[in-house]
Amino acid sequence: MWIPKIEDAQGPIYLAIANALEADINEGVLDQGDRLPPQRELAYRLGVTLGTITRAYGEAERRRLVKGETGRGTYVAPETHKVSPLVPKEDEPDVCDLARNFAYPHLNPSLSDGLVRMAGTVGIDRLNGFVPSEGLKAHRETGVLVFKDYGLEADPDRVAVTCGAQHGIQVTCQALFRSGDAIAVDRFTYPSIFPSLASIGLKAVSVPAIVRADGGFGAMDPDALAQAAISHGIKGVFLMPNMQNPTTHTMSAEEREDLVRVAREHDLKIVEDDPYTPFLPETLPAFGALAPERTASIASISKVCSPGSRIGFVHVPELFGNSIRNKIGESTWMASPITAELIAGWVREGHLFKTLRLKRIANRTRFRQAVQILSPYYLQGDTNKVFGWLRLPAHVDADAVQAALGHQRISVLSSRYFQLRDHAPAPYLRITFGSEESDERFRRSLEKVRATIDQLAELPELSRPVG
């Protein structure tokens, strides 16, 4: 009979049991198909309440570690996983997408017009061959123009072209850190950062944010970051200073300076990811400008005009220039110079500005609708933010809301996608405003979100055992 070792556990017992189960599966103590002890018997063996075991098994099932079967018990799940709701699907016309953050793709510049313009470019055939791993100079200079909108006067010799921002994050972290290093991240952060760090042997350490007077989330707490540097030996920090995903918070100048101070005191490298900055009306100095000696900056135009191009830019301290070139070369040799030229043309011809203007107008309307329909639930964000962070009543399970809406063909994301797996679920949903093209479907879907939360909020709160 499997008995978890939780004698030295701190925090909620149900989480300690789920964590022990995950560790034993990873270490081979438990194999797929193994049957777990009956809940009542395990509760007796551990000296805890039956409710504690029920919550532990529920948490393990939420992590897809186990599967419960009526009449048969609970088993270690087979090594198959559902496709993440973050992964685009080719054809789902009947699903209203409030989960993935595609930022009004129906307003992107005309691809056919861009390709026609490219066809007439002098020397176009050179783009059909190999180019340096960091990209052609003309395309790196396009990156300089993009970084200018991000509050950073970039040096073209320190810019490299990547296959989008996610590729940029991965090669940047490979260039700046060594396998085994610990990297600080916000408690709620960009979902893909967790597998990206893990795939290259880096450990994510969750750091809480400052809670604002209105109950919303602010920037990463600099005191907590300093403590993490001491207690976890972190070597760097991943930050989204503008329109943080998912909380929407944009750091003030003071918040940026406080985090730079901690980074310098503890010799931390900074990786700043800023895909949403162009949507904001005001540009504050980037971390790459405030602490250029220790900051790698990542920019992408995927949210602005062309996710299909898979073009991003990184700007790194001079010390890491050769390393970033090598990491790009090792991963994919080079970003496509063909799509880099497409983006360069759109930047030169002002299409980014025109596209942004249309998307900002659309987003103002969508955000105001969301606030009106979802009231009285608090939606962190504003008219310039292309998603919102919705706070649920404390006793409402965000995963239950997501599942209930899924049955109604509406996709949203609960807080668990934005935090480390061993953290307790939190009552938040991210709602995106621009992935759904139809204004009417967007409005009706928000009304269903509101009605679903209302229904779950009216259910009696389950008693929660002390364990």
C-alpha cells in the first residue's frame, strides 16, 4: 500500500500528499496503472480527515497525475496528456475563444499585399539562402526600430533575429544561464515560461507580487525577490514590465528602479519579455535601458501584426553576443530571412502603426463591454490591455468555471495555467478580448461567463477541513 512521506511537509496537508504522489511517480516508485489506496483507508493511515484525502486526490487529478474510475478506484494515469488549450486548433468555428491571446488577428495587415511588395524587392533571391544566425543587418536594424517603441535605444550589433518571442526566451536563457540555475518568476506569469525553463535544465522559483490598494496585483515584490536570491540562490529574474501576463499590470518607474536595485545588489541577470508594449499609450524606460549591463530584452510583433511570420528580436549585453548567436544556430540555424523581410517592409511602410490604431479602437470597446457585463466581479486591466484578470468569489473554483464554460463551447483559462504546478489554485480567470472576431459572439459569451460564475457562487461553500 502506497503511503506518502509527509512528516516534514509544510503548508496544507492535501498539497503535501499531492506533491509526494507526483514525486513518487517521477522517481518510478509508482507506475502508470498502479491503484492508489482507498481514500478512507489512507486517511486512517495518515491520521487526517477524509476531506483532506479527497482534496489531495482531486489536486492530483487536476495535475493529470491520476484518474478516478467509478467503482474501481483511483489509478496513476497513463502517460498521455490532453492537448493544452493554449495550442491553436485548425478549425473550431463553434467555440468562442476567450482563452488564447491572439490580439485581433482579423485586423492584421494584408499578407497578399505584403508578398506582392516583397516580390518586387531588389535582390530578393538572396533571402532564399543561408544568412548569419543573428540575421541580416537590415533585419536587425528593423529590430532597433521595434525596440525603440519599447523604451530601449538598441544597438544593432547586439540585436539578433529569432523565430518569435518564445524562441527568443529559450535561446536567451540558454545564453545567460547554466543548467541547474534557479530563475525567479512572478507567482502568476506567462504559461510557456515553465516548460521553456525546464527543457533547458533551469528551475523556476515563484515570487509573489505586491498587492495594490484595490486588491489587484502590482509588480514583483522586490523584498521577496531579495529573499529568494538569498534562500534559493537564484541567478536571474524573468519579468514582463508592461501588460504583465496574466495580471495586466504595467510597472511604474519606481517599481522598475526597485527591482533593478535588487538585481544589482544580488548580481541577478534580467530577462524582460515585452510583447504587448506597443498597445500602451505611454512608454516607460525598459529594463534594458535601466540596467543594460545585466538585461536581455525580447520583442515580438506577433501580437501586433503577424504571428504567422514567427519573427522576434533579442537585445543582449555585449558579453553574451557570441553566445546568443551560437544558441540560435544550434536550435534552428537562423530565423527565416524571408519572413523577416516581410516584417521589415511592414515596419518601414508604417503598417504597424495603422494596425495598432485599429486594434486599440476595437480593444477599447471590448474592454468596456467586459467590465459592464462581468460586474460586480473585479476585472483587472484597462482599455489598452488586450486581456483581463478576473477575480472570482473566494469559494468559487476557477477550474470548475473553466470546465462549465467548456461545455458551453466557450474557452477561458483558469489561474493554474499561469503558476507552478505545486501552488494551490487561486480564484482567477484570464479573459482575452481579441481572439474572437464576432462582436456579437464576444458579447454573448461574456454574458454566459457572468451567468456561470453567478450560478457557482450561489452553491454552498464546501467545508474545508483543517488538514
